[in-house]
Amino acid sequence: MQMVPGIAFGQNTRVALDVGCGVASFGAYLLNRNVTTLSIAPKDVHENQIQFALERGVPAMVAVFATHRLLYPSQAFDLIHCSRCNINWARDDGILLLEVNRMLTGGHFVWAAQSVYEHEDNSQEQWKEMENLSWRICWELIKREGYIAIWRKPLNNNCYVNRHPQLQPPICEENDDSDNLWYVSLKACITLLPEDGYGANVTIWPTRLHYPPDRLLTIKMDAYNSRKEIFRAESKYWNDLVNGYVNAFNWKDLHLRNVMDMKAGYGGFAAALHDYGIDC
């Protein structure tokens, strides 16, 4: 994105989330920039758009973005995008934007909306509310140009811990697990970044595809081998197996594009497919 060179599509930014995606044109646009975009649409009226997005070859799904956490762990996305998605991010104490904050790495939030550029009273009020809320959650407004505004989430907790104790929204309680997802209600609080340094992997793509992330060390498991050894062993296993699939079943001739992995593990199957130009 020329407006903010630090986004660096295909390097710093590899995994994106498009909220209220329509027919997933944003995700389709990023394909040539080596970015995998998961496009989500509201459950109520846009099922047909998701079907169209999948037929285009863009990963997409129907999701309910209202009262419960989306089913993605904290710091899952390098960039989150919302264009004309009709979401009032400041309502209900900013609870939906705080969910975006939970899912975002030290990356960027891109908002394209009338409120960014229109001068009508209602639009200007929404912009001021958004500007104030983003400041209170320590986001930095990097660029505002035309109808697009881009914020960056902080890389550490310095701003959060130095906020005035009475400033809203509050910091989430210590016992709140930001990676607990199933049937967890949204919370109007700020998710802190891990103090132990085991945050989301920010290694530049494509190195991160086969490089064990620091976050791997936080996974609870009963195993004698080191987590990194297990990661590498799983990667080799899937690489060998996928190579066999491709050769035995002529997968290249099938021109596969969208694949669902029913047991992701460490993502070894998807990583192995990447060399064949298949998103999983």
C-alpha cells in the first residue's frame, strides 16, 4: 500500500482479515501481492456473496460479528480491513473495535468509510468518536487520505500501562485468556500483548512459513521432544505426504485453489500446499 510503505504486502503483511467483505474484491486484489486474505461476511444477508467469493478462489466464510468473539486467536492477523461495512466501531464502548484489537498483531487497521471524508454532522460525529476511541486504545493514526484511514496497533504494552487508571476502556483482567474463543462473549476491554515476548510471529514472509514461531513455546503439550523439533517433524511429514498426493493423484492437473484442512495442527499441510499455489 503506497500510503503506508510499512505495511509491505507479501513481507510484513501476509495474513489479512476483511470484515464485511462483499464479494471479496479486496482479498482478490491482494492475491497478486502475496497476501492471504480471509474474507468474512455477516450471517444474515450475505451467504450468496461468500459463495461467489469462494468461486473466485478467495478464502471466505460467513461469520457473526456481534456478541461473541470471532474464532481466531489473539494476534492472528497482520492487517484487518473494513470498507463500507456499515459497522459503528465506537458503539457499545467500542466493543467491536476492541475485538479487532485482540485479533491484530502489531499491524494495521484500514477503515474506508464515508465518516472518514464527509463533512456532514453525522459523519463528522462518527469520525470524532472513532478518533477518540482509537487514541484511548493506543492506536496511532498513520494516514488519513480521501476516504481511507489507517491506524497501527502498538508493538508493546508501554502505552497501555501508562494510561490513566480511570481511562476507558479498561485493561482486561489478568485471568482473561485472549485465546479462549468458543462461546466467549465480547468484552469491552483492552487485550494486552504477551509480556514474555511470545507474541505473534512477526518474521518477514516467506521465512515465517517454515520457521518455528516464538509463540510455539506457549502451547501446552505432553511431549518429551522440544516443540521446535515437533514442528519441524510435522512440516517434513506433510511435505512428503503432499508431494505424494500431487504425484500420485495428479493434483496439479486439478487446478485446486481453495482447500479446507479439517485438522490444522501447526499448519504443515497448508504450508506444504503453498509451493503448489494452493491456499488452505
